[in-house]
Amino acid sequence: MAVFEYKHPLISHKISILRNINTDTKLFRESLNEIASLMVYEATKDLKLKTINVETPIQKTETLVLDEPVTIVPILRAGLGMVDALLALIPNAKVGHLGVYRNEETFEPTYYYAKMPTNILESKVLIVDPMLATGGSIIYTIDYLKEMGVKNISVLSIIGAPEGIEAITKKHPDINLYIAAIDKGLNEHKYIYPGLGDAGDRIFGTK
Ligand code: PRP
Ligand code: URA
């Protein structure tokens, strides 16, 4: 597995906004979207292209266009906060939803919903979830997609804990992981520290 950690001033600056307890819901959502948007560039650099012919105002020429379907898979709920940013740049992408929440006592992922597009097996799949804590939710999602037969999977996460990254690496060494910031670790409640708190609650204003 390749782990790519973004070291870019714009991303660092916007992550500081997410971390701040005083950031309100609107600014939190906007900053999350902006970071996700900046992450797409690296995470899609291996998308397949094909040659087509176009006529410019000057002459006929060959040019390159995308030739690979993309499916974005947000892990509900918090992954939804990254979807619009990806769709803005890959407007033909399909979206497959996977509902998994973390049991607050066992910290194990609990499945509740899935709806995937029909062409997912031919797609490059981008799993999105702002938080990678124990890695359980993302591992569950990768297991689910591989069980369906999906081959080409990458993960985009805003903040990751070293414990979760290691767990994913061990279980799924073939997956590329794009992560905006790797934090110090997990506290006794398996929350990432320093982290940003509960991403779902901060995106949707539920606490
Ligand atoms: C959060 C987060 C991840 C998961 C990370 O979701 O968005 O999906 O926890 O933890 P893990 O790496 O230990 O599995 P949560 O279960 O709180 O659900 P929510 O998005 O509906 O709030
Ligand atoms: N889920 C979150 O939203 N935040 C964490 O720090 C861990 C799990």
C-alpha cells in the first residue's frame, strides 16, 4: 500500500480551521470541501486517458480525455462532506453509499446501508471518509467492495491515526491511501488526537 500524506501549506492552513473548536458548521463544511478538492489532484493522477481528435480555432489535433469510470464511495455520514468536492472535478462520477457507524462501546463498524452503482466493477473507486481512527470503518468498506469484485480502490481521508493506517496496511496492502494529515494517535475513546472531534457531528451540526 502506498500512503501519501499531503504536505501543502493550503491544506495545513485549512486543517487548522477544521481542528478549531470555534469553527462553525458552515465554515467547517466549506473548509472540508476545499481540502477534499485539493486532495483529488494527487489521488487521480493515474486515471486512464484516451486520445480523441478535436479542432482548435487554429488546426485539427489529437488530445487526451478521461477514459475510466470513477465511483465515489462516501462512508455515511461524514464521508458525504467530501462528495461535492470530488463531483465538482469529476462530474461524470457515480456515487455508491455505504452506511457504517462505529459502535461506541466496542468501536467495531456496524453496517446499516449500501447502494452501489451498476458499473462499479469497471470503476476506479475512491472511498471518502474524513476520519481514519482505528481503521475499522474503512477496512469494512474495502472488504465489502472487494467481496463485490472491485479491484481498483483508493481511500481519501482528511485525518488519520497511525494505528488505523497500520491496520489498513496489514489487511489491504494493495490499497492507496491519500491522507491530508497523520495525527499523533487515539485516545481512550478511540478518538484521534489532536484530531478535530466527531466529523459527522461537526459537518451536520448534530452536537
Ligand atoms: C466516524 C468517521 C469514520 C469512523 C472512523 O464515523 O466518519 O467513519 O468514525 O472510526 P474508525 O476508523 O475507528 O472506524 P461514525 O461511526 O462516528 O459515524 P457518523 O459518520 O455517522 O458520525
Ligand atoms: N470518528 C470521528 O469522527 N472522529 C474521531 O476522532 C474518531 C472517529
